[in-house]
Amino acid sequence: MSLQPEVHGKWAELTGIGLNTDQQTRFNSFRFWRVVIMASVFYSFYYLGRLNWGIAMPWIIEDLGISKTTAGLGASLLLWSYAAGTFLSGRLGEIFGQRRLCLVGGIGTTIMNIIVALQTGITAIFIPWTVNGFIQGQTYAPINGMISNWYPKSGRGLATGIFATSMGLSTIVTWAITGWAVATHGWRWAFIWPLVVFTLPMTIIFYFVSRDKPEDAGFPPYKVDAPVATESSGKVKAKGLGAYATLLTDWRFLSMSIASFSAYIARYGLLTWMPLYYAQTAGIAMKNVPLMTFGLPIGMAIGPVIGGWVSDHVFKGKRWQVVVIYALLAVVVLMIIGLVPVQTMGLTWGVVMQLISGLLVLGLVGSLFTAACDVGGRELAGTAVGTMNFFNYLGAGLQGVIIGAVLDITGSWMAVWVMCAALMGVAALLTFVAKE
């Protein structure tokens, strides 16, 4: 684009790079609407190819006659393969382009879900479902890298917080669309038409509307306002496997990643098992389970953006305070869920507890991802998020096997939620130790 004499605007990172007021406004509008918002909309429908397993689990167990441990293994296989996919995707996005990885993810997960729906045996289901997990891992880290290409540290908390909110919005979308599909047409259709009608079209729209970095849209790169080690070290450390070495030798990053690992056991413990928990303990018809567990995705939709705004404006770019506060409050809420049965608490208060737990758990996860972006900087944000997400989904997959086995052996839901509460306490402690 043609550059005119620059003026000082309201975005400090856009001053000194040769943009006038109008060009700065267009830069900011592009990065907000066509990067952050479009990425959030795309990702809100992307989860239709992943969270459908937990929502459909009561129907899958009944239809195939499998145990809770086997059903939990299905969740674990997807999440562990997701861990491998996300570990690689952040770096691959930086090398080959973030939008390209998202295109592969959207098309691939649609195909794999259709294949899953056409199978009749659990072993035949597990194979494409595991491949689907790897494919699902191709988008989250690259999108965080894309956002970091457009936003400096001072504005990154809110921008990544808005995007992290899409994890919660996606839960609402999936609960509504998949919940309706499975309750009215059975679990197989819940793995087909939501992907074809929503995920695939949004993938294509996002690819053509968004751009990986300012230079791809005709803008100069923003001015770094708070250099961090990796961002200020040039591209030498960002080459090849050196990117992973840079991150994995940072003990604070490792501590935050293990904290996130613990938080993800609780997060996916809620997402995977809450529908079955209500189906077995709330005394309601199975077709009403998606509706009566809707508080969880609503809470997850609002937690990250609140946490991101607070970390930017109250704690001035420090993320650890939000993580510790949210985690400690989550300990209390999960203990209440574990110790007070649904029928004693009542459905109204049960929904309130779902909402608060979703807000806290996903809110702190969003802030941990923003902290990873800060550590990686503009050069390595995608790699940092992908690496942290690898730890996350090792934990997320572990919960499927552990919780399924605990329920088959003991039948105790209290043990499940108290365990999740304890893990949130671990996340708070590790984050406090690694504070900036």
C-alpha cells in the first residue's frame, strides 16, 4: 500500500512504521474483524468435529453396548493424537502458513467424522477417530501465532482472550447443534451433518477472508512494544528444531505448561463426563441432558475474554494473577459439585455451578495461552502455544482413561470432581511459582 506521512495515533505499536491515521485505523480494523473475529467464528464451529464424542457418549454406550472405560478410551485416543498434532502445527504454521493449516484441519476433520459415523464396530470407529484428533490439532496454535503477528504484548491479552472465548462459544455451538442432532436423529447423524453444514463452509470462508500477517494484507509489521527473549533474538533461534529448544529450556514456560496440563484434565473432565453425570444422577430424561448441561458452555464462552481484559488492563500484561485467582476459585466450585449431589443441590443451582466452573476453568486456560504467546513473541508464538497445548492434551487424554476406570470400578462421581479440584490447586501453585 502507498504510505503517507505518519501521525501519532491511539495505537502505539502502529506509530513509527509509516502509517497515517487512516491507514492505522484500517490496520486495526483488519486485524480485529478479519483475523480475531473471523478466527473466533471459524473455531466456534470447528469443535463440532471433536466435542461431539462427549455429548453423544450416552447414546454411543447404549447403541454399541460398550463400557465407560471403553468410551473413555475413545475420548483419550482423540485427545492424545490431538496432542501430537498441536505440538507440530504451531511450528508448521510458522513455516508453511497458518491459514493453510486451518484449511487442512477443517476439510480433514469433516472427512474423518463422516467415516466414523459409517462404522459399526468400536475398533473400526477408533481408527478414524484417532486420525481425526491429529487433524483437529492443526488450527489452535497456528491461529494464536497469526494473532501474535498482528498484536503486540500490550494488546495481545484481549485479542487472544477473544479468540480463546471461541473455545467456550464452540462448546455452546456444539452443545446446541450436536445435542439436538443426537437427541432427535441419533449419534451417527451428529457426526455428519453439523460438519458438512457448518464446519466446512466456515473453514473456506476463513481461509479467503483472513491473512497470516500484516505484510500479506499490504501493511508493514507493527512495532514491538515489549521485547521478550525469543522475539528480540532474531530468527536464528526460530529456525527448525531450535524453536522447541528455546522454549523447552525455559523453566518458567515448562512450569506453566505443566500447570496447563493439570487444568486440562479438569477442563476435559467437565466436557467429556458432565453429560453422563447428569444422565445418571439428575433424574432427568436422556433427551434433556444437553439442555440441562448448557450452563457449562455458557461459562466457558465468557471466561477467557474477561480474563484477557483483566490481565491487560488491571494487571498490565501479567497473566499469572488471573490464572491463580481463577484456579483457586475453581477448586471451591469443583468441591461443591463433588460433595453436593445434583438432586440435593437442585437443577437450578446445578446449572449455576456448571456456568461458574466453565468460566473459571476456561478463563485461566485462556490466560495461560496468552502467557505462552508472550514467551514466544512474534517469532515463536505459534510454536509456544503448540508446545503448551501438547502438554494440555496429554492431560486431556489421560482424564478419559482415568475417569472411565474410576467410574467402572467405584461408581463414585464425588471422586471424579474432587480429583479435578485438586488438580486445579496444582495449577495455581505451579503458575504462582513461575510468575513473571
